[in-house]
Amino acid sequence: MKLLDEYISIFIHQTDLTLTSYIKKQLAPYNLAPEQNLVMMLLWEKDGLTQNEIAELLVKDKTNVARMLFNLEQKGFIRRACPKNDRRSLIVYLTEEGKQLGNHIIPLTEKFNELVKNGITNEELKELKRILTKISHNVT
């Protein structure tokens, strides 16, 4: 189809939808949405990030991140705390349940990453990242 051949943005979007749909099904039994999983992955790597750091790392607006954190807090996966020296800043910590969730989700996401990279060489992955970075810079 001409539209897909000419508009790389549509092809990238469709690929993103396919990937998101797949991982959404994998995460569903754990009551975790794909975007929430991104937050959890950051916290499993480094617990105690501020809400602002999470927003910056995910390149998301603060309101969207606050909503995701509220939902994760309601599920019992995280807790937010105000440091004594800066009451405007919120620090996000994993709860024990959130830490335990990582034992299931981290292997699942690693398996998903391997599936996505299947048949793609390291050189091709580097080239893909280079091209996607270039596309991103073109529109920012």
C-alpha cells in the first residue's frame, strides 16, 4: 500500500501498536499496564527516584507520570514520600509487593526483548537506534 510505503511514521506507529499489544497481554495477569511497567522497570533498576526524575527519564509530562504513580500506589506496588528538606519533591519507592513483582516481570520483559530482537544482528540494532534517533531529532 502506497500510504505505508511513503509514510514511515505510520509504519513506526503500527509497529509500536503491535509491540504494545503483545506486552499488554503478557502483563495483564500482573495487573500492570505497559506504561506502568516502564515506571516499575526504572524503580527496579534504581529505587527511590523522584517523580520528576521518572518524568524526565520516560520523556513524559509530569501530570501523566503523577497519574501513573497514583495508579501504581493504589495497586500497592509503590509508595511516595516527601523528603524533609524539600516538601515540593516526591520520592518514589517500591513496596515489598512491588519488589516481589519484579521477580515475575523482569524475566518476562527480558524474554520479550529477546523476541523483538530475534533475527536482528547487533549491527542492525545499532543502525535502527541511530535511524530512530535521527527521526526523533528531526521533529524536536
